[in-house]
Amino acid sequence: MDLNTQSRDNASTTNDIVEHNNIIKVHTAIVNEIASLNVELQSVRGKARRPISDKKQKLVLRKAVVAAMRRESLVKMRNKKVINAIRKRYRDITHDQHPLHVFCVSNSDYTQHQNGYNAHNIPMTLETTGVPALRAFLLGLPASSKFSMLEHLCEGPLPEFIGSLEMWSTQSASKRKGELQKIVSKPREVAYLEIARLFEELKFSLKTCVLTKIRDSVEKWATKGKTTSQKWATWNHTSYAAFVKHDGNHVTRSKFQQSWNSQLLEPVVNDLRRPWKLLDETWKEISEKYISALTTLLDVVRDDLKATPGLSLTPVEPFISSLLPKKAMLRESFQHFVAELETASRNIKIDATTDELDAFLVTEMTRIYTECAELSGIGSHGRRCALIDKEMSSGDPFQAIYNGVKEAFEDRLNTQHAILLLAVNSVFDRVLEDFGRQFVMKEVRNADADRLRASLRKFCKEASARINGP
């Protein structure tokens, strides 16, 4: 979120406060007027009470409406505060500048609109319940997903299927099949080497951008951690023991709600913000470079076939046309790969820089808190403080971040290497299958097959025109 957007959020919050204060003024005025009418009713009798009572009833109803408006304005301000806080945390972790979709929903108020309500229990408006907005968003997801699937179908599997039919319908014999097959099969071997180089570059950038930064910062983080732990040691033994018992995340009468782990992670978060952003950007650039390199291999097949001396291009054209959908399939495989890389990076960063359960530093600190909690008797407070001070001096909690990040990334990269290699190989295998379908060593003539091929050629021509448009 840029500064202009942030300032607009602040301005809208100020406007909400002004509006809320106006509602309070109206509500107060109504309450005062009702109180005046109650005094007036005590001084009159008989029919003279009727108009006063009617006016009071209208004011009571108006009061209920304004009270509902006051509650709704509070809910709106709270929702904005919650949404902004969630988006900020998401943005800090992921560096994603697109606002996160967040919905604050009130099922109870929405149910009142379904079942009906009386003047003394008025719910929020349907819009403020958040349900209509959430439903519209969820209903839009399948539509977007279906359109993406249709787009993928039109760019990849469908043209490939029609191309396969066209190649079979134009099947021809070629005594040079073995020579041509070497040209077609060569990119598969090159692709294996390209993917190996891709992951070498990914691992090298991981080391230079993040792992080296963590390794070089462990000692500094440990020094700051020791200083922080020494401040805890000045607490009274009761509060200190309570925090140790609750894994450093607690609140007592003398100490506000806080997390020791979060305090230890403050320098970690600050130091890794820019290196991690650089890693994500570098990985994206590397991935784009290699998807370009892999799709270029198919262009090389096309160019090499066209450059083959003495080869008639007429029977080869259907096969060359079939290479275009294969490029779309390669791009699709890489899009999934890049998405998996982004998810892995985001999740590992959360484990490295937050006090979430099972995060790298948290796991190590839980062990330390457990050992401290087991200490008891006279002088236990001093021994607990000494134990934590010793662990901070060793740097083990921060070394756990380095080890955790390194092992987690290596595991994810190895898994994705195998998955991507399988996906890319399947594309180049299809190229070889299409070639084998297009060319045979010896052609066997068959009248029925010839008629079927003629029908398929007509169908493929019409189908390609519909897919590709005029």
C-alpha cells in the first residue's frame, strides 16, 4: 500500500469518528427529549396524555434506530482497524503490494435479516454484515478460475489435440525419419541440463542473498538477545517464573502482555527484510530467464527442421504447428513452479522471522523455557536467568534460524526440482510422440484410413479456425 492509499485510510477513519460523534449527539438529544416528556407526562391527566405518549413512542423508536446506527459505526471503525492491521502484517511478511482480501462478517446480524427483527433489536445493515461482499467475492472466484481454465485449454491441450489429429491425417513415410528424430530429440537432453543450471542458480542466490546474511548476523543477534534477556532478569522472580512457564508469552499484574520471542526476533526481522525481498526478486528473474531458454529450444527444433537440406516442408508443417501449444504447456508448468517457489519462500520466512508455533527460534526457545521451568528451590530465579543468559551467549536460538532456513529451502528445492523435471520431460516426450505419429518408415495404404484422414483434415481446418479466430 502506498502513502497516498494509507493517507486516504487515515482520512476515512477521521471522518468515521466525526460521524460517530454526530450520532452520539443525536442519541443524547433524543434521550434528553424523552426524559422531558416523562416529566411532562407526570403533570397531565386524561386525554392530554395521549399526544405526549404518541410523541414519546416515536422518539423511543427513533432512539432504537439511532442506537443501532451508533453500534454500526463502531463496528465499521473496528473492522477498518482489524483489516488494516491484518493487511500490514501480511505486507510485512510477503512484501506483496496488492491489498489482501479481508472480510469482517457478522453471521448473527445477517441471520436477523433472514428471520426478521423488532424495533428493539435492530441489526446492522446487510452491507455492514460483510456477508454480501464475501459471497460476491467467492462467487467471482470460480468464474475467474473457469476463464483461466478455458484460456489454458485454448492455448495448450485443445490445439495440441487438434494438432495430433492433423498430424495423423497427414501422416507420411520418410526414409530420413532417423535423421530427423535426432533433431527433434536433442532439446530433451538440453532441457535436463538447463533445469540443472536453473536450480544451481537458485541455490547460489539463496546462499548469497539470505543464508550468508543470517550466518554473519547470528553473533550480533545473540549479543542483542543477551542484552534483552538481562532486562528480563531484573524482574521480580514471580513474573519471571510466570513468563518462563508460558514460553515467554504472558501477562502479569506488574508486566503487560508481551512475547519474549518477539523481542528476540526484532533485529532478525529488520535485518532480513531487504535480503529476503532481494531473494524473491532474483528468483523471479532467474525463472523468467529459464522459461525463455526452454521455450526457445522448441524454436530451435523448428528452425533446424526448416534448415535441413533437401527436406520438403509441406509434410513437416503440421508437426511444426504442434510446437506452439507445447510452448504454452511449458509456460504453464513454470507458472506452477514459480507459484510454489513463492509459497515456499513466504512460509519459510514466517518460520524464520515470527513467533508462530513451530517457528525456528520458537522451537529452540521452547526447549530452553522447559529446562528453566524444571529448576526449583532456593536460588532458582538466579539459575533460570543464568541458563537463559548462557543460551543467548551461545547463539544457539539464532543458529537454529540459519539451520532451519537452510534445511527447509534445500528440501523444497529438491522436491520442486523433481516435479519441474517431470513436467518439462513430459512436454518434450509429447514432442517425440507427435513426431512418431507424423512420420513412419513405411506407409501402408488403406482406403478406409484414407477416407478417415480426409475427414479429419477437414475437421482440423475448421476447428483451428474457430480456436485461432479470423
